[in-house]
Amino acid sequence: MDNLQELLHGFTIAVTVPHLVLMVIGVLLGILVGVLPGLGAPNGVSLLLPLTFGMQPVSAIILLSSMYWGALFGGSVTSILFNIPGEPSSVATTFDGYPMARDGRPTTALATAFGSAAFGALVGVILITFLASWVAQVALAFGPPEYFAVYFLAFASFVGMGGAAPIKTVVALAIGFAIAAIGIDTVSGSVRLTMGVDELVKGVSFVVAVMGLFGIGELLVAVEEEVHARAVSSKIDWGEVFRAVARLPRHGVALLRSAAIGCWMGITPGGPTAASFMSYGIARRFSRRGRHFGTGEVEGIISPETADHAAGTSALLPMLSLGIPGSATAAVMMGGLMIWGLNPGPMLFVDQKDFVWGLIASMYVGNIVAVALVLLTVPVFAALMRIPFVIIAPLIVIICVVGAYSVSNSYLDVVMMLGFGIVGYLFKKLFYPLAPLVLAIVIGDKAEDAFRQSMLMSKGSLGIFFANRLVTCLVVAGIALLLLPLVLQLTRIWRKPTSPAHETTSQEKVII
Amino acid sequence: MRSTSALLLSAAAVVLAGTMPASAAWQPQKPIEFVATAGPGGGTDNLARAVQNIITKYKLTEQPIVVVNKGGGSGAEGYVYGKVSAGDPYKVIFGTSNAWQQPLVSKVAFNYTDLTPIAAMAQDEFLLWVKQDAPYKTAGDYLKAAASSEFKMGGAQSKDTDEVLTRMIEKTGHVKLTYIPFKSGAEAAVQLAGGHIDSHVNNPSESLGQWRGGTQRPLCAFSPKRLPQGPKITATEGWSDVPTCVEQGLDIKQYEQPRTVWLPGKVTPDQAAFYVDLMKKVQATPEWKDYIEKTSQVDTFLTGGDFDKFIKEDLEHLKQVASEQGWLIK
């Protein structure tokens, strides 16, 4: 167990007073940028980057990665309390986290999210510790067709999930793909769908879309229905924080399954966003209480959060060992590595043992520090829910407007954000699902690039998606997930015709 | 290369000496924004942040500097931003040669003439890379193998520097290559390591780690002379051990990508001179040398007439390749 020895050596580097202080500072700053929408981890890390130039590389990466953990946790706070996801990967957390918080259980929702996130991160780090070299090889097997197959699998696991009418899911997906296509196309290099607006060449930012769709959209619905016009009475209850965490082991199956999905998507560079969506979709299919998902189910929070953090953590491995950044934040950190004079790549593990193992050890310690700090802040954040709606509603509008503007200091983004708010409202009123739309906006262009790169490689033959075992398995699994609901429905119809009344109620329940 | 850039440096210094008194006439009065026309972590972003860091460290200006990333649309977002900020001397745009290349091949809402050129500060070299265990040892072998089977060449973006160079290789080497565009050079490097493509033409810094890690190796450099001697990358070889492509029978003498600095259009000559002077001071620091060495770039400084001449020549060349490929937009 060479790795174990290296890890212990790493701990001697990570667990020193200056490094622990850096971790606390990093985590606190991270929570701050995570909670403030429009800032987010990549911006936070790039703001902090110049300060680290004079530091030892290992201290610098500990500070930056702690900030990353803090931001990941902080991002979940706004998703759960205000339905505004700060990062693409916390979108799926809103589906059940927000209903639960509105239901008067914000403390439970936050504590559950943080607890399962910490579990996911832990599994991710353990994986990195013991399987570093093997994992690096897996990622290398991924060419364009394999990438496409992974994205296809993510879409399939979500689309086939049921809930909204399938045709509405397809419509939502199609709109999402169209939005993802705006801007410069990687494969042809030409400008698409800018409709004469020069500024649209940069594409539509995820943050802008999501703040409108979720934040403003939800607000419009709430104003109309007046159901949320009351403050949620939530006691500041420290005991509930610990009870919620203590209840987690009861959902052991969901935790392990989500951690496995997360690690797999983190290593095969599918990324945390695809992981959290996929995990949510699969949990909904296989959970005993799957029908209640979208109304504040505990497993609906556990699944995306665990997968998100497992993927986020294990995604740092391809960055270190191969120099592929798994997320925007990882890309900034990689820039940092180069400036500190380190070159990410296979040799980092040989040349810079202190750095690599100091970082890995700091991931254990940093995550513990982060979860302790965020759990302490839960009651404070939960107390925000007690503010009356008449006060919080304008605040949400301000936050969304400032957040959208600060993405790239652009007025157009604010207008688009408000436009997306109206789209979000219409989607909710007409029972169109928002999740496929967001999924398509976030990974639609990547899926498209991968598909077209594959087509270039194979000269237009679809056979490339069945060219080797790996890609065939992924594609077949995707098709199976896609067809499963259809088959289930057919067998149900064949056995006994379902009553139409039942259909509509289940449809109305699931308006995510 | 070294002697020419030294020559250019001294020429630039003379030009600068002439403008010194003028530059004292204008000083920034509020915070300065550095616009990187690339996402965080890329080469352009690294340059902007390195310059920011040096200026702050040596207090080369009293005003604080913020770096913002506007990398959307392969950098077009940042250039368009520069265009609409005409007359504002507090926005400095950091880019590459795509400032003049992109408008030629895609319908973007800017041209390099909308901006005020300040300087080209560093040149990134290009190399031909293959997988470590590939059978060919020289560019000649590579071309021979490519002639009989169709090779896949990876690169960053479409109709950008990497694809232009690929088309040049096709033409000079009489081969046909399938070009697969990826988002970045780093992505192409990983695809080569996994054997999904046959080669790419990354800059040194983009594949340094991969070379050291033994997943891929450079066959030759698209440079008139061998690259400068530096520390060894692998156990036995460093950049200066990589032969030039011309040596190996692939007759492309020089292909480089400059890192460029711009101001928005319609700024006064005083204001432009201030930034030329500022960049000049940055370049004289040991931190700059360090940055150049770590990123394996070539130190250079083109400004004024030399910079214009460079752009014109590069444009001429690109127009030729682009019209052959049918890329020119009407």
C-alpha cells in the first residue's frame, strides 16, 4: 500500500496550523461566493488566484480547493432556500430541496444536503487515493464517440424518467438544444442563431438561464397563487441538524448508488452536472417513493447532492493526472498550477509527490472542515426563510438582476434573464418540465460537439457508436433507459387499462 | 529567431525612447480593466494575469487592475466588447492572432481595425505531435504513413490557427488529413494520449506535461531554427532537441501565434503610448522572463509599424489559405 504511506505523508503536510487556517479561510470565502449568486466557484477562485502567486504551490492549492468545497456547499444553500441554483450541478437539488424548504423544513433540507454531499466527497477522495493510476487509464479510453455515449446516457436516464408527458419533455429538450446552439460553433467555426444581436456571439450563459427559469419563474408563480405569501415558520433547531444527518444511513442504498454514479461520471469526464441529473433520474425510477419525487423527498435531495460532490471531487483526478479540467473551476486551478511552475500530467505524481499527496490529504481535511462550518451555519440560513415573502420577493429579484449582470457586466444578460423568467413561468403553468430544458442548455452543446466529431472521424457512419465494447455498452444502456418507460407502459396497458383520472393527478404532482 | 527578436527589441526601444515624454503626459485616473479573450486557465488568460501580477508587484501604475474573462465565441465576445468601448483607455484587451483571423472566416461583429494595437508580447511556437508509441520517428515517416492511410489531426477550434497549419501541412506534404476540432489544445492532447486521433499541432505548453509523462512526443517544430535551450523535459530531451520541420522534409519554415495586446479604438496617441511603455516595463522584469520560460514561449516585442507589418503579412498568408479552402466569408 504505497498510496497509504504517501497519504500519511500528505497528512503531515496538510494538517499544520497555517494550512488549517488557510482551509478555514478558503471554506468561508467559498461559502460566501457560493451563496452570492452570479459569483460562483470559478469567479471566486480566479479572484483569489493572483494572491497565491507568492505562496508555496501546496499552500496555494489548499486555499483554492478549500474555496471550491465551500462554494459547492454554498451553492446548495440558494438552490434549496430560494430555488436559485448557483452552479449547474446544483440544479437537480432544487427539485426536492426547494419544496421541502417551503414546506417548513429548511433545516432538514440543508442538513440532509450537506450530510450527503460530504459523504459523496469522501467516497470521491477515497477513490482518488486508492485507484489513482487505474482511474487515469479509464479517462484515456474516452474519445468523441464515448463522450457522446455518456451524454446520451445522461439524457436518456432523465427523459425516460416519466413524470411529465413524454412529448412535453421532448419539446423542452428541443428548446434547450436550440438555446445551447447560440454562439460560435466549435466544429464549423461559424456563428449560429444570434439573430443579428452581436453580443449573442458569446452564447447564453447557464447562470442567466437558470436564474430566470428558476428564480424569477418561481416568483411569478408564487405571486399569482399567493400560496407563498406567508413566511415559513421554521424554528431555529440545532437538534434537527444532527437528527437529519443521523437519519442519512437509512438511505444507504441511495447514498451508495449516487456516490457510484458520481464517481463514474467524475472519472469518465461526464462531470458533476450530468452526474447529479442522472443520479436524480435514476433514483426517481428505482426509489420506492419515486412517485413522490418533486414534492420534498429526502432521497430527492440525497441523490443529486451525493453524486454532485462525488463527481466534483473525483474530477480533480483527471485534471492532475491528465491535464483535463473536469469543470470550469478545475480549469482555473490548472491555470494556477502552470503559473506556480507545475505541469499537470502523469508526471506530476512522480515529480511532485508532496504537492499531490498534500492536496489529496487536504481534500479529506478540507471537506471535514467545510461540512462542520456549513452545518454550523444551517440554522442561520434556515432563519432566512422566516422573512416574510413581501420582503424576500424583491430581494430575490435584485439578487437575480445583479447576478445576471455580473456574469459579464452585460445589460443584455439581464434582459435575457427576465425573458427566461417568463419562459419558466409558462413552463410551470403548462406543466412542461424545466429539468430537460436546463440539462439540454448545460450539456447540449457538448453532446453536439462530441456527436459531430465522431461523425467526422467515421465519415458519417453511425457504426462508430458500436465500434468497441465500452461505447456499445454505454449506447445500449442509454437506449434501454429510454425505452424502459415505454415498455412498462405497454405492459401496463396490456394488463389493465389505467384510469385517466389517476394519470392527471400524477402529472400535476410532478411539475419540476 | 533570437537575434531577430533582439533586433526588434532594440528597434522598439528606440521608438519608445522617442515617445517617452509623450507618455508622461497621460496617466490613468481610475481602475484599469484587463479583458482576456479566453476562459479562465487558458494561455491568453494566463498572460493577462501574469502581466497584472507584475504591474501590481512593481507598482508600475498607481491604479488597481482587474482581469475579466470574455472568452465567449472563441474570443469574439472580448473583441466586440473592445469595439463598443471605443475611446475608453481603461480597457486593455489581451488576445492572439485571432483578432484579425476570426473576422476573415466567420461573421463576427468586429475587425481588428476597430481596435488600437498596442503590442505583440510573446510568440507561441507550434509543433507536430504524435502518440509516444507511434512507429514514425521523423516528420518524413509521418508524411509517408499519412499518404497511404487517412490520418486524423486534432486541434483547437475550427478555421483557427491549428486548422490553418493543418491545411498547410496537407499542401506542402501532399497528404490528406481529417481535421477534428476540439474546444482546446488540452483536449486534443488528451485525445492523442488515448489514441483517438493520430496527431495534433499543439503549442509547447499545451502538451509539455504529456510529453514528460510519456504519452506523446513532438516530431518537429514549425520554426526556422531549433527552439531555445531550456531545462530537459524528459530524461534525455529538451525543446532544443526537437528538430525543425524543414530539417525533416516538411517545408513549413515558420508558423507562430503572437499574444497580442489592444486598446479600444479612438483612444489618443498619448494613451496608447502609456500602455506601450507599461508593457515594455513589464517585459524588463525577471518575473516576465520566468513566465516566458515556464510557458515555453518566445520572448518578443512588436509595436507600432513592426506590429502592423506583422499583421499585414499574416493576413495575406491566411487569406491565401482561406480562399483555397473556401472559408472566406462574403
